[in-house]
Amino acid sequence: MIQVGLVGVGPQWERFRPALARLRQPIHVEAVYDPVFARAESAAKDLEADPIRGIRALAGRGNVEAILVMDPAWTRTAVLPLLARQEKPVFFAPWPFSGRDRGIRPAALQGDSDSLIVPAMWRRFFPAAIRLQELFATEIGQPHEINIDLAGQLTSAPTDLRRAATTAAGSTLESLVGWLDLCRTLFRAFPTSASVTPVSKSGDAAALGNRLFEFRIEYPPLAASSDASGRQGENAGGNRIARLTLRETGSDKTGTTTEFVQNLLAGGRPPALVTPTILTADASTPWVPVVKLDCEGGSAELTSTTQISWQLSSAKPTHETLNADRSEEEIMLDIFCRRVVGGLVPVADMSDIIRPIQLLRDSVGL
């Protein structure tokens, strides 16, 4: 069993609470801190833990082996240097950057500290994403193209609030970094180059006056590419490609591509009152765009965290729902704890956020 301290019991905590409840045997919360002490007391009572009035006091407790940061509130990323000095592993659930300039500090911290800091790269642990990787090996072959429409399908949005939320969900730095991380996971390779270009689309984009941009990323080719049945893929030896479509959300719709990227970088994090979770009936379920994959021996679509459809080149599509599988939150916490006890299991680190951001800068020469 690993004894942990919990920092913050706001919205992110509510998302992870069910997963932590299922992991009560390997994980026990010993102490809880929240800027609102009454909330810390309430959560601590439910968890049979001690409420703590300060982050430093929580991190310094001898019976706390690791720290789960769910909602840092006013501390934002400033909590990371403090926790790193305690030399205890940290799982950091929120988006860690509040803007371009403030993103430098976590990057430097990861390089200078021996402490384990694991950001929540939750998209790579979707049950549907894990199942896709199984299908790559057994049915449809490796992917050679991934298309993700982060602009959203706004024409079917029932309310203006959902319409605005879709736009905010897809066109943020956090969203772009997260979906790029999924592409890297599915391709099992780091990008080699990237470019950003404006694209023209009819329909809701024109009606709303929004411009669309395509972020095109190239990945190294597969060596001796072949599908599960041994057939050579059409794209064998060629670069693999990911295309992500983003929507411009600011008031200025006449800037250059470079200015669009600069605004995306400067935004840093989603708007406080319009978040991806507002798009679903279940507030704990994130908004997921359709992710389309062309593979060596077929194709696939990821349509939610737990739903995929796939087909071989000459077969009818197969639809799968993976509600019985472990959630991405449970998988992330389980992997983090196995690493804390000395396992060799690979985990995310701050470089998994820094690299996509640098790739975005490089795409327009910043």
C-alpha cells in the first residue's frame, strides 16, 4: 500500500474520486489539503485521513510517500518547486501551464530536479486508445495517417453554451498538446516536422466567422511496414502524417498564421468557465472529437473514450464499446503508484508537454 497526500478537492478531484475509490487497497490517502479548510475536512472524513492547513505541512509528513495534486487553486504551478524540494513523487492532474511565460518554470524544474513529476496525459490511456493499439497488432496493421477535427461539429450543438464550449474545448493549447500526445502514442514515434496552414471549410465555420487552421505533423516511416496478415501497406516506407484542425476563437480573425499560433501559445489554458466537460451529460467525461485513422490493412475511428469502430479494407465495420474496461484515471493512478514503489513502468513527464509546445513554435519559426 502507498500512503499519499491529496492537494485540492475541486473539479479534478471529483473526476479522479471514483478511480481512487477502486484503488483503496494499493493507495491510501493519509492527508488532505485544500485552500478551503472545510472542504479538506469533508474530504478527509470520507477518506479516513487528516485535514491539513498547508501544502508544506502535508508534503513534510513522514507518512506521506507520494502526493496527488488534483486542484492547485491559487498556487498554480508554484506548488511544483515546493513539492519537488520534498523529494517525493508527484502526480499532477491539472493542466500545468497558465501561459507561455509561466510554462518555463515546470520545464526547468523537470530538468533540474530528481523528483518524479508525472502530468496527467489522460488521452493516451483511453480504453478506446488502448484497444486501438491491440488492433494495430492483430487486425488492421499500423496507422499511417491520423485525422482529428478539433474544430468540432457545431451545427448539431443544441445550445449556444454547448456551441461555445465545443470551440473552447478544441482550440486550446492543452487540447492540442493532449491530442498530439495521443498521436505520438499511436504512432510510437516522435514527430520529425510540423507546419500550420489556414484551411477553408463551408458550413458552421463560415456562418460563425471562424477561421480554421490545419496543424500537419510528420512522423518517421515504418520499417518493413506490413499489416497483421503480412501484406505490405500502401504507405510502406513513407512518412506517417497526423492532421489536426483547429478553430480560431479570439476576436481578431484577420491575423497571420504566426499570430494565430502566438495567441494559442499565450492562452495557455482553457477558459475557466467554459471547459470540455460541459459538452457531456456526465461532468466527469471529457469531450472527445472523432479521431480517424487510416492503417495498413484497414481503418478505424475513435468516437469517445470507450467507443471505437474499425474495419478491414474489404469488410463491414465492427463497433466496440469498452465500458467494462478500466478508466483512464484508474490506469494513470495505478501506473504512477507502481512507479513509486520502484517499478520500471514508463510514465509521462514534463517533456511530454514541452516537446509538443516546441513543435508548435517551430512550425511557424518562433
